[in-house]
Amino acid sequence: MTADSALDLDALRSRVARAVDDVRASAPLAPAITNAITMDFVANAQLAVGGSAAMVYLPEEAVALAQAGGAFYVNMGALLPTHRESIPAAARACRDLGRPWVLDPVGIGIGGLRGAVLDELAACGPAIVRANASEVIALAQAWGAADAVAGTGRVRGVDSADAVDDAARAAAALARRTDGAVAVSGEDDLVTDGRVAVRVAGGSPLMARVTGFGCSLGGVAAVYAAVADPLTAAVAASAHYAAAGTAAEARAAGPASFKVAFIDALFNLTAAEIAANPLTIEEVRS
Ligand SMILES: Nc1ncnc2c1ncn2[C@@H]1O[C@H](COP(=O)(O)OP(=O)(O)O)[C@@H](O)[C@H]1O
Ligand SMILES: Cc1ncsc1CCOP(=O)(O)O
Ligand SMILES: [Mg+2]
């Protein structure tokens, strides 16, 4: 990117710092339908960054919270029969209200219910898709956003079988399809709106040794989506996670103490420290 381009790195860092400050000043509510395995971590991460959390299962309650929140989070990690109704209801309510919502299609490809729900979500335009590389490739294929992609898109349970770079083309195509941002997580995260791609380095390998880092990153992305545009919000969430992961690793003896130190670091890092996390930006060649 050139110095006078619309989105250079300094401008992006400023936007990230402002998003961090705005969240801490306004405590936006980012309600969620999310899985029971990692629900506690999602809520605590949302609170630690300065947001407000509320989780529901039922369709009527999901619509009520879509109206009440600044952005909504849908995580498909472990579906129950009620999610057949509640997830599309929440997404449709957000679309009709012009409310940003974030999708984590955890475990896409397992069984038939996830596919049926995702078919309904295709018309509801998530502001941010946040997922690991295999999930991004599989969603791009499911939503007809990518005909030729690298990688397998085969999710091994809920973990990725693909590298972040293998999902780069699918992520850009998916972002253009949703007119939003797509955040691919891994050793380095890749965030794209289909025009630019931002790489977020840092973090720790211990983040892959505790369940819920991806789910809670999605919940935090929804908090940021309440105060910032989708690309800025997704970068702010990934940069906040990477900076906190780097800080927590220095204090941790293993996965359990790492999770505790990580939530403390989410809370304690300054906006300047988060915005200073290693980032690079490049134009997407389509
Ligand atoms: N090896 C790693 N090094 C640094 N950060 C990592 C690593 N693995 C995962 N992360 C971070 O952990 C978080 C969750 O990513 P990931 O494990 O890919 O998600 P998921 O749990 O959905 O598969 C992201 O913030 C990502 O950057
Ligand atoms: C283990 C597991 N099983 C179904 S959902 C889930 C949590 C996945 O969380 P994350 O993708 O954040 O590690
Ligand atoms: Mg995940």
C-alpha cells in the first residue's frame, strides 16, 4: 500500500486503537448463540476486553437480543434442535435491523443440520466470518464464493486441517460474497475484506492447546463490530488476541495458567500496545 492509499498501516493502527478505546468507553452488548463447551470463555473474554455478554438458546430471545445488542455473535460449535430456528431467526433479525453479526461456522460439514442452517444464513450477510482455515474454505465452497481453492476444507472435528495461506483466496472470495470481513485464524491470522489482506502475527502456540480460543475470538470480534467497521473490528480482535497471547505466554507454566494469564492480559493491555502488535497489509490480487 502506498502512503496516500485509503487504508495504510498507520491508519489501520489508529483505527484499532480507537476501537479499543471505544469499546472500553461504551461497553457494547454483543449477545451470542454459542456452544456450551466454551460459553464461559466467550463471555469472560467479551467482558475482559470491555464489552458486555448475554447468551441465549431460544428463537424469541435471540431476536430480542439482536434488537438490544450492538452486534450479535453466532457460533455453530455444538448444535441443538432449537438452533435450527434460533440461528436463522437471529441472523434475519440482524439483517433486517442493519445490525452487524459475526459467524463462526465451527465444525462445518459435521452432520446435516449445520448445512441446512448455513444455507439459510447465506442470504443474511455476516459482517465478519471468523473461523480457522478449513472452516473458511468449506464455507466459501458452501456459499459458492470460491470455485478453485487450495487446501481441503475438511475440518477434523473442530480443528483445522489446512494452513492459513491455503485459505487466503477463499477468504477474499467469501468477503466479497458477504460484503464483509473474513478472519482466518492460525499461527498468524489473516483478515480480509476482499480488497486488502492484513496479517496479524504474535500470539502463542498455547492458544491451540486450550479449547475456546477461536470461539472467544469470535465473541470479541462481535464486541468490536459494535463500534467499528468489519475489517477494523476483525483486525482489532485478532491483534488484541495476539498481543494478549504473547504477554500471557511469558507468565504461564502450561495451558491452564496460560488461559488465566491471557484473560488478565486482555483486560490489562493498553490500546497502544494492542495497536502495536505486528501487522502487515497488502492488496488482494483477484
Ligand atoms: N500456533 C499459534 N501461534 C500463535 N497463535 C495461535 C496459534 N494457534 C492458534 N493461535 C491463535 O489462537 C486463536 C484461535 O485460533 P485457532 O486455534 O486457529 O481457532 P480454532 O480454535 O477456531 O481452530 C487465534 O487468535 C489464533 O491467532
Ligand atoms: C471442542 C468443541 N466441540 C464442539 S464445539 C467445541 C469448541 C471449539 O472451540 P474452538 O474452536 O474455539 O477451539
Ligand atoms: Mg473454532
